Amino acid sequence: MSQLRETTRSTVDEPDVPVLGEAEAERRMGLLADLKVALDARGVSSVLARRRRLVLRYDLSPCPPSGLTDPQLHVFAAGSHSVVITDGLRYSLWPGRSCPADDPCAAAAAIAGSHGPAATDTQARRES
């Protein structure tokens, strides 16, 4: 079972992040959960985080909506941290790099390769 953590953020630093419907947010969580499983199989640590925008501003009219936003998969390997999101069609791995969301194994291979030998060393230790 994947790890799940819910975070709450203010819109002050992310005013253009769209609020997603419950079904779309769950669909994206599922895609990221599939990627998490593929990363786990390669020995790469990751944490899946649901995100919610909470607007507490009374001085704006109309007030921007509160609700679920893009979930994130935080990837930790080889002393680095990266965040993966999806639009439902592609995994956005880092600026300028993406993989099709229907192939989490290819995305996991790209992530493991980008995080250097420590990620692959962990996998080799598990297999021996």
C-alpha cells in the first residue's frame, strides 16, 4: 500500500494552480501510485502527497475556489529530492522531461537513472 500524506497550502504562492474535481484528483493519485510501485520495485524511495488549496481571503470578490489540486510524488534517491506530477497523460519528471503516464515502468527507469548510482545500487543489494 502506498504512503499517503495530505498537505494544505495557501494560494498566496500558487494562484494559478487549478482546483481539480474529486474524480480527476483520484485518477491522478492512481497514476502516481502506479509510478510509486514501479519506483519501489527499483529501490527508489518516494512519498505520495495529496494537495489541497485552502483560500481564507475575505477581501477578494469573487474569492478563488478551495479544493484538491495536483497530487505530487516526492522522490528521494542518491541524496536528491524531486517532485513528479501528472496531468493524466504524462508524468512531469522535472523541467523539460516527461514520460507517458500509461508506462510507469519507463518513467521509473528514467527517474532511477537520473538519481545516479545510489538508486541502482539499492536495487542490486535487494537482488543479491
